[in-house]
Amino acid sequence: MSAGWSLWVMFLVVLNLGIAFFLYLWGPRAKIPTRPDGTSGHVWAHGVLREGVRRLPTWWLVLSGGMFGVALIYLVLYPGFGSHKGSLGWTSHGELARDQASNAARLEPLMQRFMLYTPEQLAGDPAARQLGQRLFEDNCAACHQRSGKGNQRLGAPNLTDDDWLYGGTGKDIATSIRNGRAGVMPPWASLGEQNVKNLAQYVLSLSGSPHDAKMAAAAEPIFKTTCAACHGPGGKGNQALGAPNLTDHIWLHGGSLADIETTIHDGRQGHMPNWDRRLDEGQIHVLAAYVYHLAHPDVGAND
């Protein structure tokens, strides 16, 4: 904190405490005009209710005076009076570091046990699932939702259907969490509007969805010379590239005709951030087990 800001904070603290203390001293001695019956003359409800004037109770005066003492002691012990650091040397960063260290020490034996198992095996451990759920809700739910059902608007895949862009083994999931993923579907507007529409019909045909057979047939050669490089000749996808399987009914960005045409015409960009800067290796391991559990809820269900 600069000297100017420090002085400003000190001024505000002194001003507020000074005004409050003045009112505290003046209040019990203030002379309020009263009528012979001890009321101020203010009435409500056509005179049924009248405002009385009474001395401040002793307990309130003692308690309020004590609070001023507490405030002064606090400003001596803790930061709050300008750049004064407090005689105890307390900081919020220091308290956070101590709490994190304490928490890590309590978790260490548990994490050591968790690391003895693969994510697939760990998915059946209730304690691991509980910790994994907390990690998921704190870090992943913003995109994938707390349920893990994903978000088509964001291009965040559903993690509960066992359909994986980059592989669904525990090792694959841990790699996705640790290193992140970057998926790119290039725009194909250069093919022309009609070819884009034809390709959308062909993509629908791959999953057995209702489609225009004539338009799909016209697009088949284009698909096999253009799209098959990533999605494969049969449209089964390629997990090494993160190219989705087009033969099922699971859609990352929506499976309507309009959605598919938009995907082909404009392309899509997908980004899964890497979490190795925020989570340590043990946390990534447990989180991978929880994500695996989302797609395999029967693992350990009877534990």
C-alpha cells in the first residue's frame, strides 16, 4: 500500500471511530425536550401510540464501550490501520498457506493409498469418489455441469455416456485433465452452400437419422475425399485426433440439421484447458477416477 493510500485509510478509520465515539459520549447526555408525561410529543394512530423518552440502558453503554476497546486492540494486533501490519504478523495469505498445509498433511495417507490403484479400480472406492466429486464441482462443473452431462453450447462433452473423443480409459482421462485438449473442426464453406447442405444430409445418414438420400449420395465422394481424413471412411471418428464418431446419436454441438450445417460451414473450436498448474498429480488421479465413474456408475455400486 502506498503512503498516500495508507494515510487515507488511517484518516477514514480515525474519522469513523471518532464520530462513533462522540455519539457514544453525547447520546446519554443529550437533552431531549419532553412533556410532563415523559413523552416527546410524537404520536401515531391518532394519539394511541406516543413516543417515550428513556435513558440508554446501562448494559448497552457498557457493551458499546467495550466494543471501542475491542476495536482498538484489533487495530493493534491485526492489519487495518493504514500500512500497519499488526503486532501478530497475521496475513490472509499466511493463514491460507497454513490451512492448505494442514489439509495436505491430513490427506497425504489417503492420497498415498489412492495412488496404489488405477483410476478404473479407484472408481469403486467411495472415499475416492467423494473427493473426486469435490474436485469435479470446483474445477470442471462450470463447463460440464455438476451432473457431468456437458454443454452443447460450449462444446463441453457429456461425460456420462461412455462416448469419448480422446479415449475413455483411466489413463486417457488423466491425460486429458493433465494436458488439456484442443479440438479444431475447420470451416468448409469453401465447398459451396449446396455441398455443405449435401454433406449435412450425408452425416445424418451415417447415424441412421432421417435424411435426403439423393443429397447424401451426392455428398459421399466429398466426404470420403475431405472429411474421412479425420473422421475415417466410415465416419467412426479418430480418438488420436479427437474427431468424433458420426455414426451414433451423440452430438458435441447439436445433432439437428441446422446444427450440422453450421458445424460444416463455420467449423468448430474446442478447448479443454490443462489442469496440471492447478491440480497436483494425486488430485488428477482421483479426478480421473471420478470422471470414469460418471460413465460407469455401476463400478463399486454395491460397496
